[in-house]
Amino acid sequence: MLSKQVVKSLVDWEQISKRIIMAKFESKFQKITIIQAYAPVNETDGDEKADFYNHLQAAFNKTKKRDITLVMGDLNAKVGSDNQNR
């Protein structure tokens, strides 16, 4: 799924959970960490949501402050005040 050039810059990757993966890349100027996440939907029970956010925080805590860190994915955000039954 990565181009040959990007594969050469991939330093490490780790599956944090079934919903989170973290990849580290070497760039010309700084190291880049990408955390890709797929959050549980709002109807999911509280324990599974808490586990997801704990794993996400643990992944973020593994990054170095001087590196560029991108957190991306489907975070199941809802916009607006009327978010019932959605």
C-alpha cells in the first residue's frame, strides 16, 4: 500500500490495538509519527470506549515531543447540537 519511496522512509510500525496502528517515518528534516485510529461508535459500551481512548493516549505517549505527530482516522465525531439517534 506504500510507494517504494515511502517504504524506504518507514522506520517502524506497531499495531496498538484492533482499532489503532502507529507508523514512524524518517523525513529529510524530522521524524514523523502517524497514529491511525478508528474510534468506536457512540452506542458502544463505556468499557470499550475507555479502552480505545486509553490505547490512543498510550500510543501518543510513545511519540517523541520533537517529532511531528499526526493523529488521523475515523474518530466518529458528531457536529451540531442535535446528535441524538445518529
